[in-house]
Amino acid sequence: MSFIKIMAGLSVCSLGLASSAAFSADFNMRLSHGDNENNPTHHAAVKFQELVEEYSDGRIGVEIYPSNQLGDEQEVAQSMRMGTIESAIVYTGNLVPLAPSAGVLMLPYAFTSSEQAWAAMDALQEPLNERISSEAGVRAVGLLEKGFRVLTTAEPVRTLDDLQGQKIRVSPNKVAIETFKAWGIDPIPMAWAEVFSALQQGVIDGQENPYTTAISSNFYEVQDYLTEIHYMMWTGPLLVSERFYQGLPEDLQEAVDRAGVEAANYERELSAQLTEEAKNELVELGMELLGPPEDEAEWQEKARANWPDFYEDIGGEEWALEAQEIIAEAVNN
């Protein structure tokens, strides 16, 4: 069965519609995210909705707003700080401007497998929560991932030399920008909504995102090659407004916490399955999967050399070094 058919079969919530429980609940949560219903992000939101309503015995209702209906991710994060939006799934890079400490999840090549990433995220969640609650007024009740960000291009990239001269879109955050600069090119930060048309028109030659995004965003229509650089995993906290959370009775706080962890675990397993499905589908759709770069060790060395330059922007050197110790211990156990 194709990735596209699997994703279509998983969509169980319509745009902007609440579950029946949301209309009779004591507390209501609007959950915003930036992806369409064919993306693992949405299925995590649906699972969270189901679990919150189950564990709260219907006292909390959840209404899901996909595709940035409530505003872009940074706007939504600001609204959660104020308590005017209750929850959201936000790409880590879009949370960093409000909660710099979350940036430790983006250190290039901090982990090199999904299993390592899961262990690291679980170990980091409690100390990270303390910091982002103080910085941004939100708490991460679950840490999601959609696989490593891989490079799609119009021309094949097998080595760092092949990357030179390419116009690559990156998300507008310092870690991504400086990592690609370390690889010898001047990347192009660009808003997500502009990426497909920029690829289609040849304004840019490539972009980096998970395999599943190459499917859900139809990049196979305008890109021919995919290189598995996996320098950074797409991570996205499932966030709840601290103001909303603190207004809940203790038993409902526990229901939200439990639902967040279980929704994240569900999404991680689903993401791993869908990543494999997406790889097969992309080949069927005409893309050539080139695998890791032939000189991957050089990519890693250049990227990791930049880590100290990021410390000031991800919560300070003390936190960055503490987080590295937590990650190292988690991935080595």
C-alpha cells in the first residue's frame, strides 16, 4: 500500500472541527499545527485529542486546527504564552525565538538514529520543560519527531563538492543557516509557504526536510534527487500553554501529561513506519535516493565544529553542555 493511501486512511479529523466531547467539556483546548491532514503531525494531534478526552472522562475537549489556521507557528507560540491558544505542535526551530533552550534538540549530528533521538528526547523532556516554561510560558507534554531532515535537489549531491553552487532553502534559524555555511554554501532562508513555488520556478535548487514531507508537500513533482544527510532530526514539541495548564485541577493536569507522552510515542512509531513507506513511494514517483553522502564524515566534522557558536542562542553554554551530557548518557545506555 502506498504512503499516500496510508496517510489518507489515517485522516480521521476534519479541518477545524471539534470532537463531540469538546461541546460539553468543562475545559476546551484549541490545538494548532502547521501541516495538512496527510502529515504525521496531524495524526499526533488526533491521538492527543482522543487520549485527553478519554483520560479526562470528557472534562477536557480538544479542537484541532491544522494548516496554520490560527496563525503561523511563531504567532501561535506567542498566543500560548498569553493563554489565548491552549496548545500546539510547533517545529523546534520556530519555538527557539521564544524559548532558546529548545535549540539543543537542533545541534547538528547530536544523534544519528531514531532510537538515539527518542532516548535523548525522553531524557531531556523534564529539564527542558523547566527552561521553556520560564522562557516562553509553555510546557512540552510530548516531544515528536518526523525523521531526519534530508536534502532534495534538482541535481545529484553525493559529496560536499556537489553541494557547492546549489541554492538550498533552509528554515530561517541560525543552526540550519550556519551549518550549511560551514559546508561552503550560502543557504536561502525562506518561509515555508513559499518553498514549493520557489522550487517549481527554479528560484532555489533544493530544500531539506523529512522523507514524509517530500511526499505530503509534493516535492517529488519538482525535485529529482534525495541525499540522506540526516544532520538534524525534525523535532516538534507538543506544547500546552502554562497559563491553561496551571488552571486545570491536578487530576486533569495528569490526564494531559499522560496523553502527551502517549501521543508522542504513537507518533514516533507511526513516523518510523511512514518514513519507510515514503522512501518506497518516492522511488516509485521517480526520485533517485542517493543514500548518505560519500564523504559523510566530513559533513559531520564541519557541522559539529560549529556547536560552540550556537551556545549563546540555545540557552547559554552551561545549559548546552548540560544537555550534551544528558544526550550522551541517554544514547549510550
